[in-house]
Amino acid sequence: MTEKIATRDAYGEVLVELGRELKDLVVLDADLSQSTKTAGFAKLFPERFFNMGIAEANLMGTAAGLAAAGKIPFVSTFAVFATGRAWDQVRNSIVYPDLNVKICATHAGITVGEDGASHQTLEDLALMRALPGMTVLVPADGPETKQVIRTVAGHQGPVYVRLGRPSVPVVVDEDYEFKLGEIVTLRPGRDVAIFACGIMVAVALEAAELLTEKGISAQVLNVSTIKPLNSEQVAKAAGETGAVVTCEEHNIIGGLGSAVAEALGEYCPVPLERVGVKDVFGQSGKPGELLVHYGLTAQDVANAAERAVFRKQR
């Protein structure tokens, strides 16, 4: 059985490791440390942990002040609150002055599950991508999450990292090395390129297996850096295959699908199919049921790939 790890769990583990290594690293939370997994850091380094309560605007403003004082603040709460409720403070207090704050938001997407539409943020990538100078990252699994967090701890400037609630399959191998701004090919293919992020990377790999039964060779690419997007690598894969699919646990507007579409439009126009939530809100339900309901299964991705391949042959 494929090993499964929640990206939020991996985040909590690597925070503790970094806490021992970086004395200027501080962590802030909005009364959700058990859920965001910052509780481990709080227990070991109470003098460097700040529970700001259910006051997300103050959470971001305080993080900005700590960054201005030379600290390395990691800020955590649910993604819907970090990007929605506190957007003004993220924009004006953190990103506009280019402060070194790392916003690591958990419980993103519809796999939050039963909490429903009010907590299922499907627009966070769009909100963060629109901010000038903001780096936007979506690790695919636990091991990549640890590398991502280590990388951003040493990266100067504001960063948004999107993390999830459920355990997800490990998709990267032991030799994998995360590099900011690079798209990694996890599976070669000649007929269609499938760009995926977050939990949808494992789904894309499963879809590629389904496509082999139809005689379609699918290239699967892990786009953990949504911004800055590596447009050259997008164009290269599109040029090699002539058809593209994007898949994300996010609205198809403003996230990975939009970013790839922008790159293709400028550098290599080819047929594109976007798999994601089709511009609607979520609803309460079990994560697996919601993925089926919103068309985010391996079969959905495979069907989109078949459509893209058909379109290039017309």
C-alpha cells in the first residue's frame, strides 16, 4: 500500500526541526494549533510561539511587525481565513512592504469535508497569485512539504504555502529535490501533458495509468511552484505533447489552470482541458464523495486527457 501522510502533519514535524536550527524562527497561530499542527512547536518553544486568538487580521499584522524586527515568522490558520478574512492585512502589511512572512495555511480545498462551503476555500491560490511579489507553493505530499518549508525558511520575502487536511499518497521518491520555480516531470509521456498540484498529483498519476489502457501516453508534471510559474517548462511539455490538462483542488479560475493557460497563450498555444471545481462553492460531505461530485477523480482527469488529445487531432 502507498504510504499516506497529511501535508499539515509534515509541516508540523519540520517546524520543530527548524525551531532547533533557526533561533529567529517564530510561529503564530489563530487558535487552531492542534489542527494546523503548530502545537508541537508551541510545546517545545513556548517563548517563540504566539497564539493570536480568533483575530486573523491581527495575526498577519503582528507577523509583519516581527518580520520587520528581523524574525522569520511562520503564520498558520485555515486557508479560508488566511487568504480571505485577512487579505487586506496580507496585501498592505506583508506583501506591499515585501516582508519576510511565511503564510502556511492548512485545510485548503474541498477535502476539508464536512465543514462545508464556508471553510472550503477554492479561491486562495487566485487571491495570493494576484499579489505582486508573493511566492505561491502547493506541495504534493508529505516529503515534498518538508523540503518546501525548509526552502521557504531560507527564502527572503513573502510566501504562501497551501496545505491540506487529509492524508495523501507519497508521490516523490527518496532522491527527489524540491527547487523553487521548477516543474518536475514524475512520469514521461508523448501524447498529453498533465500538470497537477497538491493532492491532484497522485490523482494525475493514477489517471496516466488508466490512459495507457487506451493507448495514450501521458506525461505527468508536479507544479508545486504556482508562482513564479516556470513558463519555459510549460511550453516545453506542451510542445512535446501537443495537448495539455491541468488538475487542481481549486476553482479552475485563478489557480493552476489559469496560470498554465496564460503561459500557453503566450508561448505555445495547444488544446487545454482544465480539471478543477467549475466556479461553484463547495458543500458539506466526506472528502472522497466531494472529489467524485466535483469531478476530481482519476477517471475525470483521464477523460479530460482524451478530450485534449482528440482536439489536437482535429
